[in-house]
Amino acid sequence: MKNIRMKWKLIGLFLLVGLIPLGIVGWQSSRMATEALTEKAYWQLESVRDIKKADIERFFAERRGDMEFLTETTGSFRKAAFEKLETVQELKKAQTEEFFARVRNDILVLSKSEDVLNMYKHVKKYHDEMKFTSDGPYNVSTDEYRKIYDEYGGYLSNYVKAYDYYDMFLICASHGHVMFTAGKESDLGTNLGYGPYKDEGLARLWRKVVRAKKVAIEDFAPYTPSKGQQAAFIGAPVYDHSGKLSGLVALQIPTDPLNTIVQRHSGMGETGETYLVGRKDGIVSLCSNRVVKKGKIGEKKSGPDIDEAFAGNSGQMVKGESTGDMEISTYDPLDIPGLNWAIISTANMGEVIAPKGQGEKDDFFAKYIRMYGYYDLFLIHPRGKVFYTVNKEKDYGTNMISGRYAESGIGKLVMRVLESKEFGMADFEPYEASNGEPAAFIAQPVIHNEEVQLIVALQLSLDAINTIMQQREGMGDSGETYLVGSDKLMRSDSSIDETNRSVKASFADKDKGSVRTDAVTQALEGKTDRKIITGYRGVSVLSAFTPLKVGDTTWVLLAEIDEDEVRKPIRNLIFSILKWGLGIALAVAILAFFIAKGIADPLGKAAESAKAVAAGDFSIGTDMARKDEIGVLASALRDMKRKISEVLEALDEQIRAVREGRLDARVNAEPFDGGWKSLVVGVNNLTDTFVTPISMTAKYLSRISEGDIPEKITDEFRGDFNDIKNNLNHCIDAVNGLVAEMSVLTDAAMEGRLSTRGNAGKFRGDYARIVQGVNNTLDAVIGPLNVAAEHIDRVSRGDIPEKITDEYKGDFNQIRNNLNMLADAMNDITH
């Protein structure tokens, strides 16, 4: 009130008297209207809240139903994949065993065939006639041998080609001589007991057959004569007509038929394949080439399925959680006499358990999540390995139990589901594998024989939840429904504050994105209610809220509308009342204006004049032809302005005198009284304080410039004036010192003490350079004089010196030249 002008105070008083009754009536009307409209708004909010709650509960119930369907379907796919792989394996196992049975039968037939016996008889006769030694080779380079080979070997060579064998051998039983081969490789004619191949597969086969006197087989190993390729052999004894073991016939088993059997791809998808493994001397290696994962015969191989097969077991398993490649595997030992082999069929679990239709790009699960609005689907091994996802994000192939996402929402969910063997849900939180986007998951295990076979997990999409929550029919301009989690962060995107209150933004900046309102707090305590609160935007809202059970956690569902929007009709009513009140107020204001004007205007003029004086403006007058209190005030103001003008005029004269150099000018203080007189005297004293040291400084500098060095100043000054005094004294000391030093040098020179020099260290700046310059001048003069004196002295004593070679300038150089001429003349005289 103190800052309001008198005119307006008077006008306000009149207005209050007229408007208070009108205000009382308007307030009562607006209060009743507010109550009615607020109740209607609450009813609308509660209806929307309950509808949305039912929708969200139905949404999660449907998600659980989807999970039931997916686990049943996945279990069926898994079972069908194992059955299909087992069927393929059984067929290939039978074909492989049948192949070796045929090979065994072929070698037995060959060992008794007339063609083999006839060929053997002739090469053995050649062997005996040539008397080949037990440790020597079998010579196959003679004409006689070539004749035997050409005449009797044709059938055997044709046999090898006809039955797709790599090679055939006839070997001497007693010495190990290789007496015939169809392929004519470097092993032909060698001695398997002492020759270069005594430690290779064919030699080992020879020893087996001779020792056992029955069919024997030698497993794959590198064989040098066949360019180091993997080779396996089967052999049978050959008896003569007396029944005595004479030799053996052997076949080099080809790899192509075995590869053809196991590499048939029909019914195995893109990743399925079958391969053979054999164990020899404790080492397991491939016995057929691999196509899908690339492997060659002879390469080492290991795995739990291989261990099971060599333990004599047939079965199926899921493997690969340690390597990142989850596969289903069917394994069986093979019944091949003489070989310890097994057959393994594998396929990528993600492929077989997520089948594609013929010619389709997307598999079953990809089509499913697209149809039902999920973000991603995961298939997870009980040991945590993610062996399938639709989107193949960074979590694909990782371990949800021990890997980088073990502490994520889905990682913790997998652990809970494995423990409970039941459906579970993980609430929204940022998920690094999905670029840090908030993600929620549901999961359920596939159970077989009370054991978890795998876990199916779904990554929920926010879009479906937002579709439910952002339906705003009947919610006005500021109404919205949204979800908040137990951590007080958003679980659906706000349709009002999309910047800070989307789910992503809420988790990204928890301080800005959290919703810490009274409604959220009470709902998390289990209360369903309605009330006016301060909303998350800092504005007052009508809020209807309720807790919502989602999995093992509690969310809050809120329906809110700005109180300002609800009260808008009330404001319209109040506006009507105000229009009528404005008309009344206008009439009262006009009357009050003229009354207040007669009182407030003269006071305003006086105040304006006082403000102008305070600002240094004396032009505004205060003439008022009144004799009341306002007239007395105007007269006092005129006297004050006159006195201030006189003081300012006197001070201005003093300032002008100082500027013109009239430092002896002073203001006459007598015409003034009181505080004005004190002010003038203070200005005079201030001028004296400046003038005294300035005059003294000028006097001293004038004397020094004329060569009259004064005594040091002994008067006392303060502050900066004392610094001026001290500097002048330093200057006097420096000039006196320089004069004294020059006197010393002059006296020394006159007395012939030419080595005397001035002490430049006693001075600073240019004074030190003057002294040093004098010293340098003396050095330049005295140096050549000393040299001349020395030479003349030596000449006077008959000691002619060497010529002076030092360089000098000006007259000093002329002295040097004269002395050198004197030395030359003296040398001419003496010589």
C-alpha cells in the first residue's frame, strides 16, 4: 500500500465499497457450479480408468495364452525334429553298415577267385625264381614282370574300376612284398616289412591278416603312395592248393561311397548333416567329409554325443551350449567288424525348431510375432544359451545365465523360470541388446518328463500397450491415461509430455521422467481413489487411480485431466459476473477519479519537483497559488532549490580555477551556513592537500634540471604523496652518486692512475650505463698506449720486438703502424 499513489488509493476505496456485495454473490454461484462439474469429471475419469484396467488385464491374459500356445507348438516342433533326424540317421546307418558288409563280402570272394589265385601264382613264382630277399624290394621293372602284369592283371584292374575301389593289392605273406597293385602307385614292389611304407596302413593290414589268418580291416590314415590322402584297407588271406597261407589280397576302400551316403541332404534342412567318426588308439577323428561345417577325413573330432556313441549308446541330445552353436544330435555306434566307428547326425536347433514353409523367407516364429505385435521371440537352452531369436540382435548366441545379459530383465527371468518351471514376467527396464530401449519379457518353459527342455520367451512391444492407453475419447484436451511402474517410472508413453514422459525418456533420465505424485504413492500402497493432486507436469489435475497387478509386480493406472480444463465453464460464469461488475466499477471509478484528482495532483507536482532536484534538474517550477498545507510545501521546495544552486555555482568556480592552473584560488565559505558551509570548507581543504606536494615537486625538478642538486626532502606526507617524496629523494641520491663517481675517475686520470674504473654496480638503469660507458672509453684509450710504451721500452733496451699484429682503429692504428716501421728500421740497422 505504501507504494500506491494517493489518487489510486482513493479510487480503490470507492470501488471496494461498490464491488464487495457483487463479489459475495458471484463466489457463492461459482462454488456450487464447481462442485457439480468436478463430480461429473470424476465420474468420467473413473469410468475410463476401469475400462482401461480391464483392457490391460485382458492384454496380459492374452499374452499368457499366447505363451501357452507357443510352448506347446515349440515342444511339438522339437519332438518332430528329433524324430525326423532319427529317421534319417537310421537309414544312413543301415546304408553304411551295408556298404562295409559288401566290401567284406567282396574281399572274401576275391581271396578265393580263380583270377586272383592265378595272378598270385604267377607273381609268386616270379618272386621265388628271382630269389627276392626278405628285407629287399620286389623288382617290378623287368620285362618278365611286365609280361605277367599285362597277361594276368587286366581282370583285377577292371574289377577295381567296375566296383569303385581305389586300388587292389596282392602281397607276399612271408615277406610283405607288394607284388601287384591295380593303381601302380609307388607302393608297388615295396617291402612292407622293411621298406619305406612299413609303418603305414597297408603294412599294418598285412601284419593283421598274417597274424589272424582271417579278414582284417585297417582304419583311415594318411597314406603316402596315395599322395598322403586318407586311406583305409581291407584284406583277406590267400591259401595255396595245400591250404597253406601264401599271401593276401587287399582293397583300398574308397571315400566317395561313404561321403555319398552320409552327405545326402534330403529332409535335413540347410544346417543338417550326417558324418562318420572312428576311434583308434584313443583318438577320435572324422571318417567322412563334412559339408555344412566343413571337415575332412582324419581331422580330430570330439563331443558329448560322440562319447555316448563310443560308450555303446544310441540316443539324442541337445549340444553346443559351450560353443554357441546349439544343435540337436542323434548318435549311434556302427556295427562294422574291425572298426570302432559311430554315426552322428546334427542340425541347428534354431532351424529345426522354427520351420519355414516351402519357398518362404520367414519362419513360423517370425510370422507369429509380426502377426501378434511382439518385438522379438527367444528360444533358450536350459543352460542359458540363446540359440534362436527372430531379430538376431546382440543377445543372439549369448548365455542368459552366465553371459553379458545375465543381470538384464530377461536374464533374471530365465533364472526364475528355470527354478519355478512356470510362466514368468520381467518388468520394463532398459535392455542393452535392443539399443538400450526399455523392454519387458514373458517366458515359459517347455517341460518333458518333468525336465525343462527349453525356454520360450517373448519381448513385449510397447506399441500394443500404448494403443490401449492412448485412446482419448471423452478425455478433453488435457485428459490422458497412463501406466506407472513400482519404480515410479512410465510404463506407457504419455500423450501430453512426449519429451520427458515416454517410457524410453523416463528410464533415460529418472529425475525428469519419474512420476512421484500422491496418486502414484497411494496406488502403490494398494489404494483405489480419486482426488485433486499436483500432476507430474507441475499443474493441478483431477486424478482417478488404481493399482494394477502385472505378473509379480504392481503397476499404477491413472486417468487424469487438468483442473484448469474442468473449471473452464466455471470461468465463463465468473466472466459474466465480472462483466456486470465492470460496468458498476466503471461508474464508481469515474466519480472517484474526479474526487481523488483534486487531492492527488498537487501532491504529484511537488513530488515531481523533488525528484528533478534529486536528479540535478532545477528547471521544474513549483508555483502553486494555494495557502493550504500543499502551498507551504511548494514554498519550502523553492527555497531548497535556490540554496543548492548557490553552492553548486561556488564549487563550479573553484573547479574552473584549478583547471586554469590558479592553484591559490579558494571558495569563500562565509555566505553559507550549516552543512553547506562545511561542504565548502571541505572542498578548500581538499584543494590544499593536492596543491602543496605538487608545488614542491615542481620546485625540486626545476633545481635538478639547472644542475643545482637540492637537499633531500624531510617533510612528512601520506599515501601517494609520500611515494612522490621518496622518488624525488632517490633521484637526488642517484645524481649525487653519479657526480661523485665521475670526480673519482677525473682525479685518478690526472694523477696517472689509468687503471682506475668507475663502479657501475652502484647504479641502476641509464646511470649504470653512463658509468660503464666511461669505463669502456678509458679501456679503449689506455690499451694502445700501454702497447706503445712496452715496445718503446724494449727498443730502448736493444730488444727489437715482433711487429704488432693486433687490429686498432683511427689514430691508434697510426701509432701501431709507426711502431712497426720503427721495428723494421731497427732490424735493418742491426742486420
